[in-house]
Amino acid sequence: DGGITQSPKYLFRKEGQNVTLSCEQNLNHDAMYWYRQDPGQGLRLIYYSQIVNDFQKGDIAEGYSVSREKKESFPLTVTSAQKNPTAFYLCASSKTRVARSTDTQYFGPGTRLTVL
Amino acid sequence: GESVGLHLPTLSVQEGDNSIINCAYSNSASDYFIWYKQESGKGPQFIIDIRSNMDKRQGQRVTVLLNKTVKHLSLQIAATQPGDSAVYFCAENNYGQNFVFGPGTRLSVLP
């Protein structure tokens, strides 16, 4: 059963803590993405990775970090430096991400992070 | 980019009627567009896509229309069903750059 999985579904964090959100895909996609979704707004790109061991900042990378040690996995850490981390976080993947060629992005089920 | 707001526009349709959801995109150079469906608390689900060399594309019960002159994209859903109730949003892409996502429209299907 191919797809993108995210865990946990719900995550609660105390102020000052770092938390890591998991994203795994078995679609053999090269590119992976992290987005943040806030009520009434379009998705905003946090980080993306085109290949293993490489990643790039998106529009709102401050307070977040990522790693891409394996093709299948792209975990996101929300650090204590992120001032307003409560949001719905979505991971996505696409077959490739190269200039002048666009592949469809497919999304995982999301993780809702709440800061207490 | 698109303006943002706390409240999504809502479209209410009677079950069995056709629905038309609109999206005004921002970049005249965008060449690829996707419509997604997102149910409450879930991740977005791909519905249909279209490239800028086309005006229309049909899927199962859905049709996407692209008007490049006025930078407008629409999604038509035929014979709307209760299971179609969700937020629908469009995404645009400019030749492999990052996608830009609209805030979405909430579709409510009335019995």
C-alpha cells in the first residue's frame, strides 16, 4: 500500500521544547516537502528536499530544521525558536523537483501540533 | 500572492446539482495547476491537474477549466454528493518553482 505517512496525528508541546514530526514515503519519490497550514490561509512552504542529504529553505524556515538521510524519510523539527508553532503540518512528495519541469505533489495525512 | 483571511468563502449546493468552484491565480507565467480536496483534519487529496497548453480537462465527475487571459481556474463537480463536502483549493506552479496555494473554498452539500 503505497503512500505518505505522518506521525503522530496529534502532538502537544510545552513552550521551550523541541519536537520532531515524522514523514515517510514509499513512493520512491526524490523530492519531499514540509508545509504549514493555518486557518483560512494557503499552504506555506517550510523546507524542501530534492535529493538525499540536500534540503533548501522555503518561505517560512525560521524556527524549523530538517534532515534527509534516507530517500524515504524527511523529519521536521519544530524548535523553541519558532514563535507561533501551533498549526497543521503537512508533508508532501513528488517524483522529482527540477527546474522547468513540474511533478504533482501528493500529501500525507498531516500532524496537528498544539503548544500548551 | 493571494490574499489571506480567517474565513473561507463557502459554496452551498443541493445534492445532485452541479458545483463550480473558482480560483484566481496570481502569476501569469504559471504553467501547471492542481485542484486538491481537503476534508476536515485530513491531508489534501489530488483531484485533477491541467497544464497551460490546455483550456479544459475532464476527469470522473470533475472538469477543470483554465482561462489564462484573466488568470482564472475553475473546478466543476457534476451531480454533487454529500461526500464532496470539503475544502477545495487550487495550486499553481511556474516551471518547477515552488507551488503557490490558494486558501480554498468550503463546499457544503445540502440534503
